[in-house]
Amino acid sequence: MRTMLLGDIGNRLDIQDAENNISALQSHAASAAKAVGNQTATIARLKNELARQKLAVTALTRFLIAKGLVSEAELQEFIHDVDSEDGIVDGKMEIETVNGRQRLVRPHIPPGTFRRIP
């Protein structure tokens, strides 16, 4: 419409508007790509951390059993007891988000609920 009313000036204004829109879209796309890159790096870091923790837990478990400090059955029973602390026996500890931070769900457990390991 501006082109019809203002001729070349209107045409230039339309082009400038289109260029501004393109620039805004490019900026948004770059921000989105950066966010994806950050998430990819975070996922890689978390996978690495999980692998290290899995190694440590596996080594510690095997060490305790090999030294005869705990039997495999006792350990399995204790794992079941700890698993039930979050209210669901599902093979994992529930994590909740509070004020943007994640933490393990820790319900109130009365003293003496679980046996102590000698």
C-alpha cells in the first residue's frame, strides 16, 4: 500500500520492514540453536556423571559382597527398603523440583523404621 502512495520511498520502507523481520527471525533462530547446544552439552555432562556414579556404585557393591560385609540378598533387601522411602517401589528415587531446583523426595520416616546394618 505504501508503494502505491509513496512510490519508491514506500517500496524502500516495505523492504526495510521485511529486512527487520528477517533479522528478528535470524536472531530468534540463533538463540534457539544456542539453547539446543546448551541442552546437548548438559545432557552429555549428565550422562558422563551418571556413568561415573554407576561405576562407583557397582564397584562398591561388588567390594562389599566380595569382602563378605553384606550378602547379595541383604543388599537387595536394603535397596528395596530405601526404594520404598519415596512411597513408590519402582527401582529409583523420586526427584521433585522446588523453586527451580531439583532434590530427592525425602518423606518423613520415623526413627527405627529401617534396621541398622551392623
